[in-house]
Amino acid sequence: MFREMRRKDRLATEETGVALLNECVFGVLSVLGDDGYPYGVPVNFAYRDNCVFVHCFLEGHKIDAVKNHSKVCLTAVGGEEVMKGQISTNYTSVVAFGRAEVVPPPENDVRETAFAAIMDKYVPNEQVRTAAYTKAHEGNAAVIIVHIEHMTCKKRDIR
């Protein structure tokens, strides 16, 4: 169902991809948007237990797209370094394919797990702040959960 990576010499381990998902500040969530056009939107996200969590408002292009078509792709890139002498770039990347679902309010265990994962990534060790943020947004924020079905990790580091 999923294509094999063409450049097998750059294939990285799944552990490398998971580490990148945990380190990257943002990724690009690609969905099937309006009138069949692809829509790639930069998002903050968190990874936990083979899922990617994205929080968002209750309305918008991203939410509509996920509700209409659950297949999505999240791409993240890190460790970028332009190698001017080689006219190339060193990098690590991960492309995660999966099925997304929107979890709207009210609060439930899935939303709490998602908000905790996101807050732990961006403001670690601030449980009081996490609880306050979650409470403040319990009625006006949704969570998109991407259940990863396939992940490709790639790395180029030529020096």
C-alpha cells in the first residue's frame, strides 16, 4: 500500500524518526482540502504512542478537511545544514502517514492526553500551567489525532 523509499542509502531507523518527531518544533500536516486540492499547513504537534496530536480551533480548513477525508500525512525536517561546497543539504526527515480524527469538546481522556503531550513538549514540567490551559480551552479547541499507519525516516549526513 505504501511505497518503498527509493534512496535506501538514506533510510533511517524508526527510532530516528520518533526522536525527530519529539524534537521538531513544527511539521506540515497535509490533507485533502477543498475541491480536491492538497492543503499542507504548518502545525505544532506532539508525538506519543504512535500518534501525533495537533490542537486547533473548532472550525477551519484543516478541521473540515480531516472530517471529509481521514487520510493525512505529517512531514517534519530537522538538522538542516546547507553544504555549499557540495550543492546539497544534510538533514533528517520523517514522513508519517495515518488516519486522523477530530476530537471536539467536551473534555475526555483522549483530549487530556493530547493537551498534556503538547504542553509537555512546548512548556515541559509545568503541570499547573498545562491544567489551566486545558481548562481555559475546554470549550473552544479541538484536537486532531493522527494514528500513524506508516512512517518513513530519512537522513543525509555527508561531511
